[in-house]
Amino acid sequence: MSQECLVYIDGEYYPKKEAKISVFDHGFLYGDGVFEGIRVYDGYVFRLDDHITRLYESSKSIDILVPISKEEFKKAILGTVRKNKLKDAYLRVIVTRGLGDLGLNPVSCPTPSIIIIADYLAPLFEGKNATAIISSTRRNAITALNPMIKSLNYLNNVLARIEANKADTSEAIMLNQNGTVSEGTGDNVFIVKNGKLITPPPTAGVLIGITRETVIALAKEEKIEVIEKDLTAHELYNADEAFLTGTAAEVAPLVEVDRKKIGTGKPGPITSRLMEKFRKIRKSGTPVYS
Ligand code: PXG
């Protein structure tokens, strides 16, 4: 992160060193809050409206009333990128429950806080092919903390990530309570089988990734059939191709799972086509400077 980085907190900009949130904020005490990770490509914010929609939907589900309108929020995001004079950036947008007392009851927190950090982020797998284990940590059940809520509570994913570190793979694929594939720790999973694209549905316990939605639209443009259905580990191991999608990961080939090669063990033709299409549309977002 650059030293002169300016962080937006509740309408004011603070230098990195002074950008602080209280230890009494329930976002810190309980992971009580929501967030978004957004990329800016060459001065264009990728899918800003979709990120804002998801942020407000996550907030609604956990009963946080975002204290500003969606339009104001978008202006604050664009303003933060401009303030930091960035063209390519990664934005971390956070809404916390806000300052309260030590009890978990959110009634002690009158005002949610809004934080916007603009920084750089290298592609998650550094442009390399991803490898994964299937983690023994199951994804949160949709009846517990629904993974569709992008909450500050990522411990479930962190535990799976630690397993990946220990297994020396670049990602961990999490299964849901039924034992079918949900998602990676920070990305969605796709397989290609017999020319068709398959990805787990929302009921499998996944975040509805904005990159996931983008790739589905790109595949449809290419007349590739897209199916949302439950996937077993067996289907993943025996896929012709597999890839991961996410703001951090972008579109990354997944070439090995549990030390088994997926297809040829190299990025497949449909994966490569979608990666290429994704690269081409990355700069089609909301302009920061105009
Ligand atoms: N599943 C989970 C659990 C995620 O956290 C995705 C899927 C992909 O969603 P998007 O909308 O980004 O296509 C995510 C997003 C990081 C990082 O630093 C992780 C995400 C986003 C940005 C940064 O690891 N995860």
C-alpha cells in the first residue's frame, strides 16, 4: 500500500496511519458487518452497480441500515479512487455495525460506519494456474450464515485457507453440509464437461460472485450452455476443465484437485476462451475520471 493512501471513514479522508476504527466497533468485536471487494481497471470501476446492490442486500439481511443512499455510496467510492489518483486499484468497501458496548446485542450500536480503502491487489494466483484441495471445513449452511451474505465473518473460509496452506495448494474447495461443492475460499467454482459449463447454484451455499455472473453472461454470448446444478467431488475430479472466478482471482484455471489432474492438467480451450473474453471487457465499467 502506498504511504500517501487516503482512507474514507464516514465521510472524511484519513491518511493510512490515522485511519482507525474503534475497538468497540462490532465489526471488530463480532465480525458484525458486510463488505465488498471491487476492482478498478484503467480508470473504470468494474460492475460498480452490482457491487452496490450486493452490499445493500447483504446489509438488509443482517439488519444494517446503510446510512447513505446507493447514489451517495457510489459517489463516495468514485471520490476515494480520485482522491488517491488511482487508475488500477482494488477497493475494500466495508459497512460495520458501528460503535457499541461489549455485549453482542446490536441495539447498542446506533450508527453503522462506512469505510472505503483504495489499494492495489495482485491477481490472487499471480496469473498462475490454481491447484486445490477439498477442505474438511464445510461451508456455512445456508440456514446458518448464508454464504450469499458477504459478511465480515470469514473465519469459515480462513480455516479452509489454512488447510490449503498446509497442503501447499493455492486454494481450498469447500463442500456444503450435503457434501456437494460450494465454492473456494474467495472464489466460485466452474467445471466444463462435454462442452457445457456447470457451476453450483445459490442453494449449494455460495456467494453469488459478480465475476461468476459476468462469466455466465460471456459463456452465453459464446453459445456455451450454462447449467447451475449441484456438483460432487467426483464430478470435479473428472471434469474436462475447471476454473475459479472472483474479483481477486479474476478467471483462473483450476488444474489439480486433491493431487488429481483436471483434464489435461493445463488450462482447457473453453477456460482460455472465457479468460480472453473477460480480459477484453474488464475496462467496461463506471468511469472514475470524466
Ligand atoms: N466466494 C467467496 C466466498 C468470495 O469471498 C467470491 C466467491 C467471488 O465473488 P466476486 O463478486 O468477487 O466475483 C468471493 C469474493 C481476497 C478477496 O482478498 C476475496 C474476494 C474478493 C476480493 C478479494 O481474497 N472474494
